[in-house]
Amino acid sequence: MSSLARGPAQILLNSSVFQYAAIGAGVFFIVPDQVKANFETLIKQALLNIPSRPTLQRQSDQSLSNPPIVIHTTNDISSKGSSIFATVFTYVAGAAVCWGAYVMVTNSLFIPEAIKEMFPVTRNFFESTSKALGMAVLNVKEVLEEKILGLSKKQDQLGEKQDDTQKNVLDLKGELSGARGDLSLLGNSLGRCE
């Protein structure tokens, strides 16, 4: 792994859940005002069951003759629990749909490769790609070993042929020096005969 993924960052990058959480935190740090404005009321409703307050209109806009409408409801503990459950379920289902759409989009074929390179890499994809790369390197190594072994055999054969050729050349040199000696003797004999 690279130096970025050592220490505490390694724990975060081991799981795609932590990668998605890091992306969500990144969105919060990039646009904190929008995130805070949109999700502050949602979090209060989900965790504290505090209804959001409607904006108050100025009294001049309201008619003084009409009294405010008051609706009386019973405050059941079971209804609070079900409303909290419904709110949490709605948010969890919405988040699941968002992440599901994200996964579908990242695996789709119509997105250009340049954009896909910006998406986080899951550990399974990284491991499968690393394994495929390792197998390719091993295959190249085996092919190169076979080629080098074939070259060394050919080199040995050429070396043997070169040794035979050198031996033949040396034998021919010896025969030539013998022939020179014979020619000089023949020349001397002819000189005497004249």
C-alpha cells in the first residue's frame, strides 16, 4: 500500500463503508452551510423528535379578527416511538437508495473512464486487479525463462560448432605449413636438377 494508506488511514480505506463515509464527510467539509441547512432539522426530528418550527409571520399580515387555529392532539408515547421509527426508516431507506444508485452508476458502462477514475476503489476490485496483474507478471516471467533457456541451448550449439571450426582451421594451418615445407624441398630439388 502507499504511504497514504498507513496507520489510521489504512483502517478507513480497508472497507468500502468507511470510504463512503469519508466521501460524505468530504461533502460536509466542502459545502458545510448547505449540508447544515438541509440536514439540521432532519437530524433533530430523527434523534430528538423535535418538530421544526414554522416561520412566524408578522402580525400585520395576520388578520386580527381571526383567532389562531389550535389543534389538540394526545401525546402518546407509542405514537412518538412510531414517528421516530418512521423518520429513521425513511432516512435510512433514502440513504440506501442513494448509495445503491451510486454503486449502479460507478459500475455502468456509459460513464467515461476519466470520471470513473475519480470514484473510490473497493478493496475487492483492488485485490482482483492486483491478482490479475501478478498472474500476468508470472506468465511473462515463465515465457522469458523459456526463451532464455532456448537461447542458451542455441548458444551452446554455436559454441560447439565454433570449436569444431577452429579445430579444422588449426588442422588446415598445420597441413599448409607441411605443404610449404614440401614445396621448399621440391624447389631445392628442382634447383639441383638444373
